Amino acid sequence: MNFFRYQHQARRATTRLVLLFVLAVLAIVLAVNLAAYPVLGADLQAQALLSLATALVIGIASWWRVRALRGGGALIAAQMGGRLVPADTSDPLLRRYRNVAEEMAIAAGIPVPLLFVLDDEQGINAFAAGYSPSDAAVAVTRGALLRLNRDELQGVIAHEFSHVLNGDMRLNIHLMGVLFGILMLGVIGRKLLGAASSSGLSRRRGGIGPVAAILCAGLAAIIIGAVGVFFARLIKAAVSRQREVLADASAVQFTRNNAGLAGALKKIAGLPEGSRLVDRAGAEEVSHMLFGEGFAYRRWFATHPPMLERIARLEPGFSALHLKLLQQRWQRSAPDGLEEDRVLGLAAGNASPPLAAAGAVAPSLAPRMVSTQVANPGQDDYRQAQRLHGQLPADLLAAARNRQQALALVLALLLDGSEQLRQQQRAIVERVFGPVLLQPMGELWPLCAQLHAGLRLPLAALAFPALRGNPRPQLQQLVQAIDAMVQLDGELTLFEYCLARLLRTQVIEALDPAAHVHFGRRRVGAVQKEFSLLLSVMAEAGHPGQPALARQAYAAGLQRVVAGQAMVYQPPANGVRALETVWPVLDGLEPLAKQLVVESLVAAMAHDGHIRVAEAELLRTVCGVLHCPLPACLQTGN
């Protein structure tokens, strides 16, 4: 599905969720009033106060839960018992997991999510959580790592990446808050029953009157809470089921490998552990986020389509008989994912062909084709990501995965070729951080200097998750050091600007993800000044020192959005710095308007048949700031 249209529908889904929440609250308020009628009678004022109190309890509980989840995906994964996968792990299961996730992140144009493993869960399951790709976390169970081969694990993670890319995660977090409020009366009822049954209460208070009152109130709250459970499960099923179907389809489109995802689903259906989670309470809360059912629901309340139905969509003709044969085989010998990799030849690494020269190449690009690929990568993107990943030197990859080394790596990417300027930049780093980063930065710089220009931003993006592990003050120091380093010579290159801006968007903003993710409502007509400025910078980036060609590129892009309107090409005097004024405005565009902006930029880039590295870096940055991830085939100008 087109990313921008999906985002448009996601905003409608949020509205529908609010409506369902209101209906559920009204039903619970009605149930409370019916339960209290024998006591309150027809006293309308008392019933109104009771209704208000009930609604406030639900609303405050929902608000509190959403606030408690502001920490984003890592917080949810940790609450589910997830263990963070070390970036430099030598465990073959975890190394395979990280390699697959890194390749997919490059292919999709997003930072690598924080990766977690649920060590105590032997069923095959996974989930993605967070507010945006910048703060996303992906968790898989130990059973998934043990039982799935690389293709199957790739299918599961591609399914979860679909939720990351399409904005499902943000809706899922809001859904967790809504459901917590709806279920609150049942929680209160259980607490009251616990208080009433605590030893010695009646003896201390003298009499059973207070105990009986608490017991009655607790029982009533639990019965009414059942109404909340009914609506909570109904809402989860209504919101989740169709999204799971779309995520399966997106995973296949991403990997072009039906067998991988189908194989994972078969193992869930055929192994005794299935996809069940031992932590039943946690599974209930995140059931709408899981790859497979955390535990069995009745069909009405199921958050996922039936397993055989999901498999048959991927592999027509697969039947219950085929599943029974697999079950019999796996009863004799449970599947071993790493052994299957060895037998199928999936563990062997393939040499990556070198990237093209860094100047310009001539891919065949159509603006609508590119906008369709945004957050919707295909097999070509995945292959390009594997190629990019394979071209990165091992020492740079190791640095990108280490919390402290990642700081040195990002700074090394910005070191100048001039020895004099480089010494001044080193002095800035020493002034901000002390001497601790000077040696690793100096060791990494020769490798960074030799790096293909199209690999610089993908490498930096691989380092972003490790950077987020540093304390907030240290990240503020990093921004301060970068700003000082790039301004030394008075010239801000496009790469320097793009790296600094992506760092702010995908690392700094991820420290408080809930405050920076929203659905915009502006239309293109309301942002013509900002759009014209961005398009002018893109046209100049593709044709530096060639104003006539830049003007043609500008006109080609303009036709995609405001055909027939006279908007003059006026590159800003302060160059790329002028873009700082456009981001808040353009990020406030509605999703379909963002699609037009991306299409216009691609039209400007492709009008002469060449995509240069500078243009690709700027387009990647634009898509990052506007929260619409760019696929790998356009990230390098290759």
C-alpha cells in the first residue's frame, strides 16, 4: 500500500479509535449506574456524579498509561522482559538477528531499531513498539531465534518493519493507554476484594458491615470490569486484524520470498509452543502488537486472522493435512534454525559488488514510482542494502555498534581533508569532550576519508541506535561539537548539513519521541514559500554553478505540485542553512501533501537523467525530517 495513503488512513483509524473508546466508556458508565440503582434509586444528581466519577477514573487511567509509555519502544520491550541485544554480540543467533535487522533498516531508510530478545519465551513471536522509526524497538522471542532459519526470521522481522514504517506503532501505544483505562474498573474490583479478604479486617473494625460493603463493591466492579474486557478485546480485534494482513503482504513485498514468512507461520502452527507467551498479563496488553497470537482468543476477539488462512494467502493449496504431516515430523525432531541455514546455504556470506563512482549515475526514476516506494521497500532495496552493508569496512561497522565509538565515528565523518582545518576540529572535540575521543576519531578518519560518498549517511544511520545509548548531556555536547566543526571554514557543505540535521531528527528527538510525532493537516497551497525554498536548494544541489540547469530542474519539480503558477527560482543566499525555517512547516503537511513534495523533489533530481550523491543525500534528509523513510535504491545516488 502507498505509504502516504496509509498514513492518511491511519489518521482516520485514530479517529475511529477515539470513537470506540467513547462508546466503551458510555457502556461502562451505564453498567455502573445500573449496578448502583438499588442504592441510589432515581436520584439523578447522584447518578450524574457517579457517571462523572466513572468517566474520570477511566480517562485519568488512560492518560496516565499513555504518559508512562512516553519512553517509546525500548520501555515497552523492557517491560515485557526483553533483554537488549549487544551491538557487538558474538552469539551466532543474536549476530544473525542483528545482521538481518541492519540490512532491512538500510533497505527501508530508517535507523536500526533497538533490538531485544525475550529469553524466557520459547514460543515463536515478535513485536515492534515505539512512536516513530527513530525510537523503534523490535523484540523477538528466544523460540523464534532457535527455530527459524534466516529466511523465516527475515520474514518475521520484515513483518515487524512494516509496522515500524507504516505508523502502526504509534496507534498501538495509544491503544495500550485506551485499553488500560477501560480495564481499570476490573483492576479496582480485584484490589477491593483483596482488601476485604485480608486477615483480621473484621476483627479490627468490629463487625462485618464494612467488609460486606467492600466485598459487594469489589464484586460489582469486577462484573462491570467484564464489560470493559469485552470492549477492550473487541477494539483490539477491530484495529489489529486487517493491519496484520497488510503487514504480511508488505513483508512478502519487501523480501520477495513467500516461503520465508510462510515457513515461520507453519512452525507456529505446527510446534507445541506455537506463538504463546508465558507472561499472560503482558501478552494480553500487547496482543494487538504481536506477530502471532500471544494466547488463544475466541474468533470474535482474535487480533490476528486464523493461522491456516494466513499461510494459505502466501502458499495457496496449503491445507490442514499438510500441517499435520509437518507436526508429525517436528515431533520426531524439532527444527533447528542455524542447522537449516547450513543445509540451505543461507549462512554463507556473498561478496558485495562495489558501488558506482560517486559522481552521477543514470537510474530510471519516475516521481510516482519513488513516492510509492517510500516506506514500502522491495527486493531491489533489500539487495542494495545487503550490498551497502557488505561494502562497509568491518572496523567502521564495529565502531557504529559501540556506544562510545559511535561518537568518534560521527565526528570522524566530518573531519576535513585539510590538515590545518582538521587540527582545529580536533581542538574543538578536545574542548567539548576532553581527550577521550581524539585517538579513536583519529584512527577512524582514514577509513572514513576513503569511504564511497554514498555510504556516509547509511553508515551514520547505523550508528544512531548506539548514539542513543549515551546520556542526554553527552548527545547535547555532540551537537555542539558538530555545529562548531562544520562552521570553522565558513562553508557548510550539503553532507555536513544533512548529517547534523538527521542527527537532531533521528537521535535527539528520539529522546522524547511522543513530543515530536504527529499527523499534520496543512495542504501544499498553504506552504508555497517553504516548498519553493526547498525545491530551489534541491535544484542547486544537483547543478552547482549551473544556474540555467538548476532553473530547469526547479521548473520540472514545480510542475508536480503547482502547475501553471508562477513561482520564481530564487536559491537562498545562505544556502542550505535556509532550510532550518522550512522543516516545522513542511512536517505539518498532511500525508498526501508530503507525497506531492517528495514527487516534486524527485522530478527535479531526475529531469536530466542523473541522480548525484548530493541530491540523494538531501532527499534522504528531507524524507527523514518529514518522517517518510526513503528506500535504499535512492540513498546513495546509485
